Amino acid sequence: MFKQYKQDAELSADSESQETKTLGFEEPPPPANYEAPPKPKGTIDPYPDFTESHIEEEAQSMRDAMKGLGTDELTLIQVLTRHNNEQRQQIRKTYKTMFGRDLLDDLMDETSGSFKDTIKALMMPSRLYDAWCIRRAMEDLGTDEIRIIDILCPRTNEEIIMIREGYKELYPKRDLENDLKDETSGDFKFLLVSIVQANRDSAEDVDEVIVTQDATELYKAGEGKVGTDEEVFNRILARRSWPHIKAVSAQYKKRYGMTLSASIKGEFSGHIKAGLLAIVSYAEDAIMYFAERVHNIKGSDDSILRFLVAHSETDLYEIKQRYHLVYKQSLEHMIASTESGDFAKLLIKILNPNIDNSVLHKMVK
């Protein structure tokens, strides 16, 4: 799984090592036997001493950073990244109480570009952010199917329900399922409709008999016949639990000598292929799936900011570790090499809120 980018990673390893030493920011890669803890963790934690006086101080700091000529972007970055989303909402409320102004409105007036977009993402309530991103993926010129896959395919039932409810809250006259039907087509549409039912089996236990049956059925629906029975793939991969799909993938390789992903690549094309591969890859190794995704979207401002914000409070720490292990480069340095200015500084602070500002200035052009 790791071979695809091995050569590029090895070529960048020596220069990366020298650069980190020069900047004084040397975060060693995790050991080869690294395993993520049972409960993944994000990079942004709740501020520990979140008292009323602290909230007022942070609101005042934000106001001071935007008053008069010019904007103190570094102060904005520091305040936003040392608090989680729930705390940012409280700071916004206190800001309005203290100054009669809306913090988000002021931030939007004082910033621009991708830096502004990232601030908006950080300030948007978590329950609404994914829903807003899906709507944007369907509103822009042409539907962004890959973004929809990123948001919907690797999700639990609870997360899908939250996205549906957030979509209805933001767009009361719209329905997520109906909009997806209007904006997509064919087997890909059927897969998305299945996913947004939030009806995936959530059992942690795996029945090996059913695993073998599903592996056999998938083979007969694809590699084992002329043509492809797409409905079998949809039914199993949109309905079965994540542990079950992981077991099916292992059993498929054991019985038929090829991976389930390879079979999907041979039997499907376009966005349905991408959606099914996302489901299988996530089931096999969720953290590796996300590390590969962030590697593939580097340099795309909108995609990278959405990814880092969405994962900042859940599993971004583990993704950072795996990325460094596989690609021999920290995510912080990947950002510093592909982005610039305050946008890059904010992304790096999301990845590492405790990084020293002097190091941050040296890293970012």
C-alpha cells in the first residue's frame, strides 16, 4: 500500500532532515512499529482554563487585532487555534456582548483569500461545516464529486445524521438526498443515496461465515463473470459494518489472489469507482486512507483547508504521524513547501498549535 509514493519520499528525506534541523523544528517520525491508540485524537484540544475572564481577554484580543489600520493576523491565528470549535462559539458570543459586533463579520471584513476561507471554516459550528461544504460542492460550476466522496463515504451513521440535520438547518427548503439525486447520476447516485440513509450496520463483531459469503458474492458479481453486477457491490459496501468490510477485503485476497480494491478498479470507472475505493480503503485502514488523501490534495487550497479543519479535533494527530512515517516529511513542512503567507501559518498552527512563532516565521515564506 505504501509503495506508490516510496521513491518520491526517499528523494525528499535528506533535504527534509537538513531543513528541520536548520529551522529548529525537528519532529522525529514515529517508530516503524507505530500503532495509533484505540481512540484517535486531534491536534486542537479544548483550552484547559476556559474561564469567563479568559473568554473576555480573548474577545478583547480579537477586537484589538482588527481595530485601526492593519490587522494583527498572528493574534487571530493564535486565538483561533488554541481553542476548539465549541470554545470559539463562546468567544464569538462574548465578543458580540462586549462590542455589539459579530466576530465572524469582522473577521470576514479584515481578511481575504484562502486565509479568510480557513477562518470561516474554523468559526463555523462543527455540526454545520460538512453540510455547508457539500452544498458548495453542488453549487459551484459543475459538481465536485470527489469532495462529496471525501465528506460522505468514510463516515459513521451518527456523522451522516449530523450532516443531514445540518444541511436542513442551513437550507430549510432543501433536502440532501434530493439534491444529491439531482446533481449526480447512475451507480454513483445510488451509492450516495444508500450512504445518506445512515443505515450501515454498526456491529463491531464479525461473522466469518457471512464474510466468506460476501467475498464470494463480490467475486461472482465482478471478476467471476462477464460484466458487473453493480448492485451487489452497492448493497454490501454501503450496508455492512466497517470491521466486516475490512474482513471481507482480507478474505477476498486470500481466496482469489487479488485485492478487493484491484477488482473494483478493473470493474468500475469514474466516480462510482472512486466512491467504492474510498469505502474499502477506509475500512482497511482509516488513518492510512486519510494520510493518502491529504498527500493527494496537497497544493489545493480549498481541499487542504477543509481536510485540516474537519479533522483538527478528531484524528489529525494520528494522520500527521502516519503521513510522516510513510512520506518521510512532516505535514507542517508539506504545507510550508506548497502554501505561503498567513494561510500557510494558520494551517501549520492547526497542525501544531504549540509551534513557536519564531519557528513559524522561518518556515513560511
